[in-house]
Amino acid sequence: MTSVSLGVALMAGVLSFLSPCVLPLVPSYLSFVTGMSLEDLQEGVDRRATLVHSLLFVAGFSLIFILLGASASFLGVFLKHYEDWIARIGGVVIIILGLHLVGIFRITPLLRERRVHVNDKPAGYLGTLGVGAAFGAGWTPCIGPVLGAILTLAGTQDTVWAGVGLLSVYSLGLAIPFLLSALALDAFLKGFSRFRTLLPIVEKVSGVMLIVLGLLLVTGSFTILSAYLVRFTPEWIQSRI
């Protein structure tokens, strides 16, 4: 696992948060998991409870993503002998997902809502963890292609732990802005009102990035790029990767 792979995973997590399927629903998710009204959240009522519920929600979906990463890596390690073909086929899949996000064509299954719907508010902290896991288990139209690309990349890793690390970083990229929004909801709402019109552009930028990633995998250039860029990575970071 290289610093380039980690950077791609982190950026993918942030882009997932900025997607039209996640960003507009952040206030609703926060209100649901905390059991507080939007007005209470804006006023900062019981910030400790808000933070704890938000952390558990994040832990829930992170657990699902990490398990998916471990599964993808396990399959990749099992098929290690065919790693070149796996990388190239995975690259083609990522390109197709990127074209879907750009809008060149639409893949019907990715346009269907697959989130688990929970009608009642969660019962305590354990319920919040379960709601987070339910969110992670969903395959929403917007984060599906990006998450699928990272899982494909995880399948090309040398070890299962490398895939776990990759999805952990992806989850971190999705979790950090979510937690910041929970702690400063009023600022988030003001910023979102200005950012709303840019959501379609973010989706297309995500698609272009997936296409580039797919082309790198298909041509075998990703490892070459990683080897080149690793020269610019400080040694103290490399020692921790």
C-alpha cells in the first residue's frame, strides 16, 4: 500500500461526503441519530451527546466499509497469480463507474435507492451504531461508484491488512467532515446554501477522477506513478505506511 493509494482513498471519502446523496442529508442524519430537532442542533444543545452519537454513527458505517475492504483484499490475495488481470479488469470497471458519474450513460441499478430505511429513532447509543452500519450497508447511487472504485483498488493490494487500511482511510475521509458538521451545524448550513449549486460539478469531477484512476490501472501505470511519487513522501510517513 502506497501513499498514493492512501491519498486516493482519503480523497474518495471526502468526495463521497460531498456527493448529492450525502451532503444535503447531513442535518437529517444528525437529527435522526441524536433525537434532537434541527433547531436544538443549531443552538448547540447538549454538544456532548451530539458528538457521541455522531462518533457512533461514523463507527457504524466505517465498520461496514472496512469489512468490505477486507473481503475485497482477501479475494485479491487468493487470486494473486492473476493480479495483472485483476488490476486491468478492475480498471475497466472503475472507468465504467466514472462514466456513469460524469453522465455519459447511466447504470440503472446504481440509480435505485438501496439504503436501509429505519422508521423509528434509534434506541440509545447502540441504536445509533446500528443506524451507522445500516447506512454503510446501503449502496446509494452517489457513493456507490466511488466506494466501488476503492473496493476494486483494495482488491489489488498485496495483503488483507492493506485493504483494511485503504478502506479505513476512505472512511476517515467521509467521517471527518461529518463530525465537523456535527460540531458546527450552523456554519455547515450556511456553507451548504452556497455550495448547493456546485453538487453536480462535484459529481462530474468525481467521475473524471475515477476514469483517470481506471486508466492508470488498465495501463499498469498506477504502480509506476506510485513508485515515482513515493520519492516525495517524507521518510517518517513511509515508515508508518
